[in-house]
Amino acid sequence: MAKKMFGGNIQPACEYCEHGTPSVDSNMVLCKKRGVVSPLYSCRKFKYTPLKRKPLSKPQLPVFSPEDFEL
């Protein structure tokens, strides 16, 4: 059996649904089934699309000096 992405416990949200499209101002989602809805809204027609998820930003790496590596 295939392992589900993100552990299979994804909260439904129109933000990353197959039927939703982000609006121009990105505060709402244009849904093919329900019209204009909130990005956190979900309905029975929710179908997860992993390519619509926005990845988290990378954490800042610490800055080291040459003195940090001296014995």
C-alpha cells in the first residue's frame, strides 16, 4: 500500500483543492463548484492537489566565523 503524502491527515481547504483557483488579490479562492469562497473553506467536493500547496520558507542559516572552527 502506498504511503500517503503528509501522513494522510490533511485538513481540507479550498486553497489547495483541485476545483479552486486563487483570485487576483489572493484573499479569496474562485471555486468551480461553490463560487467565491475563503481559502480555508471546504466542501464535499474537496479533492486534494499537492502541487497547489505553498512550501514553507527555509530557515535562516547561522553565520559562522573562522574563529568558530579553531581548536
